[in-house]
Amino acid sequence: MYQKTVLPNGLRILTSNMPHVRSVSVNVFIGAGSRYESGEKSGISHFVEHLLFKGTQQRPTSNTIAETIEGIGGVLNGGTDKELTVYWIKAMNSHLELALDVLADMVLNSKFDPVEAEKERQVIIEEINMSMDSPQQRVNLLIDEIVWPDQPLGRDVAGSKETVLACTHQMLIDYWKCQYGPSNTVVSVAGDVHHDEVVTIANRLFGDWTDGNPTTWFPAQNNQDIPRIIADHRDTEQSHICLALRGPSSEHPDRFIFDIINVILGEGMSCRLFREIRENKGLAYDIHSYVSHFFDSGALTVYAGVGPNNVEATIGAVLNELSQLKHTTIPELELSKAKEMVKGRLVLRMEDSRSVSGWIASQELLIQKIRSVEEVVSIVEAITTDDLVRVANDLFHSKGLSLAIAGPNINESRLNDLLAL
């Protein structure tokens, strides 16, 4: 599925040959994100990511960088998450060298112009304001805050307005020099490419890059022993609910069993939550669940947007579905459907060069082990109904429940009384 070379400076180069596609996707993954930040530096990884698009000595403006890639029909973007930062380009395979050159230039040679930094500071504050004004986005931030309180894993990746305003120009440069280094980076290329050619280009562009002193991530505090609730009182037409339970980490043996439970519970229009709460009860338009896996923690979160008068009924219905997963054997047919959904979505993703590039690079960076699609399919195929009941009973319990809600007329005491499994 892939080939790997480690340059003398520690930079890992991965390639996956896809001779049937005409695109090439180049990803640069950095071990930088909100989990690497102290409280006073919250949001600095995201701030640095923004600034890397603002110009280099060779390409002095953000417009020059954008035109270089858009002028060949390509797409350029980036993103910051809790455990990584990524920069990527997707273009025709004939532009492989240019794509690598642009990303190397951004990562190694960004100007960090003070004037541009001040402009971008205001852009990020507007980004934070936008999420604060959206109750759906806000409640998804609040649930992390209550599941992982007072620690990096529970903070908004963008930071707060206070920390963004307090972040000095020198702090940004120091963080970039410290966290961005070859031993903390993976360069991944997927498409109709040859590994040796990619290594040659990458060695020329990145070979002289030297390490800073990258910091490690802050451990999660998972010591929850009672249900938790957090509320954002606001005048909206809907109440937005997130109900979360703790889950396994990225490398936990039960990780894929937990993923199958999530599919059965809340993914797609045939899942249990959609059928019961939308189709049967008519309580919500949007209801779904999702899982998060991190180095040393994880969660399953159910989201619903409902009328304020239906909050208690919806929470009760969700808790009933979670209880059913604990106490009732899942039919083999339902398990088989969930397995096919997981396998199908994974295989379909692997038809896209960007997905393949991201698949191998993220695993290499985060867990230093790359599972093939076939390995994951084999793990999923081996999951039994007994596995599902066991994991549900291990993880679905009252003391691990957390509730975040944004909307009007919130009675926190009454809602807290509902939080029992």
C-alpha cells in the first residue's frame, strides 16, 4: 500500500502509488495542535497554521501562494486539530514537484510578517466569534470542555479571544521553530508517483531542515466519577444538545468495536437514533452520533437539535437507546449492516488520492504504525455481537455521562436528574 523512507534528518517520506488516477495529493503532517499547548498559549498552533499561508521570501504574499497552485488547477489548504496540523495540495500528477516545493517553502520559509500577523489575529477572532454565534458549533465545543475540563483536550483548537489577543509575534515564531522540525513531520504523497522520485525531490527541499525541540502532548485527565452538565443560555428557536460518553483511545483494542457501536447507534438514516427519534417520535430534524479517538482518551457524542419543549423527551429517548445497546443483544443482521457500512465507506475513500495520502500520514504521525485497508477490514469482520455488548457495558454508565446544551429555558437541575444509565 505504501513505501517509506526516513531522511538523515528524521523526516519521514511516505508514498502510495495509484497508477489509475491522474491526480497527486501531497500532505505535510506536523505534530502540533491544541494538545501541545499550555493554557496561556491556547490557539497558537492554529495561529501559526494561518500565518504559513501569508507569504514566504520566494512567494511574498498569500495571493502569490494561492495563484501558484490555483493557476495549475490545484487546491491548497490546511487545518489544525487537537493532535496534528496538516497542509495539503491536490493537483495533476504532472505538478508533483511544484506542489512539494510550495509546501516546503511555506513550512520552512514563512515570513511571519508582523503586519500580516496582526491582520490574521483579527481574522481568527472573527472565526471564534462565528463559532460562538452558531449554537450548533458552540454546543460541540462545550461538550469537549465538559468531558475534558481545564485541560488542552477540552479547549477549542482556535483558542479563546483572550489567548489569541495575548499571543505575541515572538511567541508565534518561537513555537514554529520549536514544534516544526523534521523528526516531528511526515510528508505523504499519493497518486501516479514513483517513490524514488518523491524522495529525491523531498531530500532536496527538506534535507537541510534541522530540528527544534518539539514538545510532547499533555496527557488527558479521565477521572470522571459523576455525570456532568454545562449550559449556554441563549434565545434560539432550537435547543442544541450534545450527550457524550467516554470511549477508548486510538490504540485501544476495543477501538473498532466502539466504532461499530457508533454506526449502529447514530450514523446514517437507518441507524437507531434516526429511526426512533426522528422517524418514530418526530422530535428532531438532525440527530446523529460520532466518535473521537485520541492518544489516551476518546468519546462517543450524540448531537440533536430539538424544540425547547422536547429537550427532556429527547435526552430520555437517547439514554434509552444507549441502555438497549447494553442490555439487548444486537441482531446479527444489524451487525452485518454496520460492518458493511464501515468497510464500504473506507474502501470508497481509498479511491481518492487525498484520502490515501492522509490515511497513511496520519497513522504514521499519530501511532507510528500504518494499518492497511485489508487489516482494518479483517478487524471489523471479526467483531461479534458479544463484543458489542461487552464494550457497551464497560463504557455506557452514569458516571461517564456528560451533557452540553445551548438554548432557551434550560433547567439544569431537571436535566441533571435525567443523566442515568
